[in-house]
Amino acid sequence: MSGKNLTIAIVGGTGALGSGLALRWAKAGHTVIIGSRDGDRAAQSAKELSEKVGVQISGMENTEAAAAGELVVLTVPYSNHQATVELIQPHVDGKIFIDVTVPLMPPKVRTVQLPEPGSVVKGTQNFLGEDVRVVSAFQNVAAAHLVDLDHKIDCDVLVCGNDSKAREAVIELAEDAGMRGWHAGRIDNSAVAEALTSVLIFMNGHYKFDGAGIRIMGEPGSTQKA
């Protein structure tokens, strides 16, 4: 574990991806709050997740969750993304804001369709401003694998953001959730992780993979040893 107990608010946390991250971070010792547009639904989902992991998870309405978290994670569908960012904007100033959104546009979810700013998460950073440390991560991890706490996740995480310390904090959270995170550059580079999701969805269907992921090959510092 990273060694620091964080209060993590997962906005849109009742979905599969948000629930999976909630379970793994709660198991690692973090204080987890899941949010939903419906506070009662959030509370019920939190109760079920708490029983599954054996650790208390709280549920609140999205704005309450964002206000309570020292670090905020956004796990809503692309169709709800902008409205949710606008809703919680007053509650994320000065915080690390992890956006896992991918611009999946049915019915062509197997085709890369990046929005005008270049990527969803770059648009988030532009909208929220530099006082919010936006980080892009977790787009390429199968939600079903996260929810299954017995499943060893064979997937690396590309972590993009303009603040290197914020990226490092998210890399530590990836490790707490059983994954390996990598510094992948500024927020502009989120386009790569977002686009990869559609590629992985295509490959899952074509090759009948059970949640394909990515692996970064190589050993850090290996060129210095040559």
C-alpha cells in the first residue's frame, strides 16, 4: 500500500468500474465514498459493497461525495460526463481529480472517436482549470476484473497529467488496487489511453478475449545498466 490513508470519492461509483475501484481501494485501507445522482441508490450500493469487502464504504449524492473526498474519481459514462463535471466543479478545486472517461459513442464503440479538445480528459482539464490537478487513468482495465477481488489483474495503467506529483499519487493508487501504473506524460497524452479502449473492445470481440489489457515491457533504468 502507498502508506497514506486517503478519503477517495468515486463519482458515478455505482457502475461496474467505479464499484470495482471502490472495492479494491477499500480493501487496501483507504476511506471510500461512492456517489450517485440518487443518494439512496448510492447508500444501497455502498452497503452491498461493504458486505462484499468486509470494510465500511459510504454512499452519498454526487455533489456531497465530491465535497467530502480529498481525492475525486469520475467514473460516469461519456454521455453523462460534461453535465457531471459541471455539477461537481465547485467541490474539486485544489484536489487531484482522476477522470477515467472514454468517449464511447454507441453503436460504434469499437471505433476510436476522440472529441474536439483531442481527448475527453484534456477537455476536463481545460474546463476545470489548472487549480484542479486532473489525471487520466484506468481507461484500459476490464471492470469485471476489478469487481472480482480474487482476480489478479494482468493490466498496466497509463497515467497522464500535467502535475507529476499528482501522477505519482495515482500510480500509488493503481498499485494499491493490484495494478502497475506508469507515468505517460502530460494530459494531452490521454488520447492514447482513451483510444486504446475502443481497440481493446474490438480485440475482445474478434479474439474472444476475457477483458484484454495492456502491458508495458521493459525494466526502468535498464539503459543505464547496458
